[in-house]
Amino acid sequence: MKAILALEDGRYFEGEAFGAPVTRTGEICFNTSMTGYQEVLTDPSYRGQMVAMTYPLIGNYGVNPLDTESDQPHVRGFIIEELCEIPSNWRSQQSLDEYLKHWEIPGIQGIDTRALTKHLRTRGAMRAVITSEVSSVAEAVALAQASPSMEGSDYVKEVSTVNPYHWDADNSDSCRWDIPNPSQGTLGGETGVFHPLSETRHRVVAYDFGIKRNILRRLRQEGFEVQVVPSTAKAEDVLALKPDGVFLSNGPGDPAALDYIHEEIRKLIPHQPIFAICLGHQILGHAFGGKTFKLKFGHRGGNQPVKDLRSGKVSITSQNHGFAVDGESLPSNVEVTHLNLNDQTVEGLRHKEWPVFSVQYHPEAAPGPNDASYFFREFASLIDATKGK
């Protein structure tokens, strides 16, 4: 079945449909990761967007329930060059095509994703449509032009938990997992080796703006007991839980549209150690009194170089965001600690008076490099130092 990918500026691509035979619109962006398409699909930060993968062959290891970052996929559409129709992996339970059909998400393959990516890098992110139901290119372009803009959008309310919950109370979802090594005689019918968790040392409240499961796993692995609260949680209710610290998660949409969240985080800053990532980092920037702006085409993938201005160290990081903090808008008591070496945008912040810091990228990866995983330990150390005062 033929499909059309049409952009709001009139550019279009014709390809072959897979997944669900439906019409969907959303902001189109590209991701440069070579693996991890399942994590990309289920990352709540992609709510309202359709994703083009730059790696040419997608779907070769299928889909399994252990690698999802949330209960469902959040992308509006999926764009690839070539679909692997016969996945081969011992953990696979269904094909990518079957998975997208189940969740009624359209895909398109057989297009030149390199040309698409170059176009988006030149013209910037824009609205788009994937359809196998509309044959007229002009009609498809009109659908893209009529779809909502990402700027001013609040998708957090669609992905945040409604009710608070205690993450992994029985320690069954956070254990580190290894593939058995046959050379050491450990295969023997086992499907994996789970390592026991250490005792919890700190209690934290995690705001769910669209939190990924691997963030919760990494927090627990570093000794945090995690109480997750909705994005609408009031500061006084969080403080009533008497946590040792507060974590601000990733999430979708425009951070400038979240005034109701900025206000509550602003109230918490003088009272709690805070660690924020991705959208949480941008929200913290607003809570500090700063501003954010929309990037031309965003940072999405596992190869973004970031420099720590304090140590000079460069890390290769996993990122997924379309907005950035305006460093010039921040007050004098907030320090920019990290910069993106590709475009010099702000990648990290630290308050000079309060135990509060943030990074724009994903230290939990999933997918991506683990260069930045030390930030979870840094959060624990910050809490230890605060308790000692």
C-alpha cells in the first residue's frame, strides 16, 4: 500500500505504508540513534511528534515488552528507509509492523531519510502528515498545515500519571540485568541474570512530566526510594511527604506553556535538593526566572557532545528535545555548567546558593551512551552533603 509523507512547506515523499493504515499529523523530527527504536517509540517526550530514524534499517530485532519506556508508544508516526519484516532476536515477541498496527500508528518506509533529514536541518522542524488514505499531495499538505503547532502546546497533561505511586516497591523492576555468558557455563536455560539491589538510602519525590522507566530504574539502583507524583502536584503536598530530595523528569511539549508547574517548582527551590533532566531542566530554567526558545531542529540521538565547563571534560550524550534554555535570560545566582559543542546551547545549570542542578540530556540513556550516568550518584552526594548541614 502506498503512503505519503507531506510537510507543511509543500515538500513530500512517497513510500510504502506499514503499521496502521490511518492518517496522523504531528511535528516531524529526526533521531540519529543506531539502535533503540522501541525506546524511542515509547518515550513520552515524543508525544505530538512523528519521528524519522536516520539509521537505514529498522525493526531487525523486533519488539519485546521489557524494553518499553512507558505503557504505550507516543509517536504520531514513524518514518524509516527500510523495514526489516523478519526480526531475529531471542527476546522478540512481535514485529515492528505488528506493534504499530496494534497501537494504530502509521509508518512509512522506502523514502530517502537522508534527504528528509537534510531538508529538516535546513528548513527546521515543521508539521507533517503520514497518510495511506489520502492520494492527493495538495490535500495531504493542507492537513499538515492545519495541524496544531508544537509551540504553546501542553502535552504533559496527556502523559503524566493521574495518581501518585511508589515505584518498584517489591524491587522487581529495577534490578540490573545481564545476558548470561555461555563460556562460563551460565546459560543453562536462563533468560538473563538479575543482580540484587542495594538498600535504599534516600527518599525522593519524582515529578512525572512524562518520565521514562529507565530513569526510575536508575534512581532505584543508586539507592533512592522513589515516590512518583503527577505534574499537577502542589509544592506543599510534596513537602508534606518529607523527602530527601526532588527529581524533575523529562516530558513533551513547550516548557513555556507550563506556568502552573513553574510556580510550584519555584516554591520548592529553597527547601529541597533538586535534580532535573530534559523538560525538567527547562522547567527549572523558567522557575529560576529564565526563558526558553525553540531550536531549529532539536537534538535527538545518542551522539551529542557536551562540555562540562567546570572540569573541561566532554561527554557523548543521549538527547531528545526541541527547546532550550536561554542562558542570557538567567539571573546572576544561576550558573551555566554545561554547553553543547555543536551549537553552544545550554546543557546544564546549577544554582549558586541552593542545592539545585539540572542537565538537558539523558543520563539514564535508553538508548544511548552511559557517559553521564554519574549524575545519579552526584544527586545522592548532594543530598548527603545537605543532610550534613
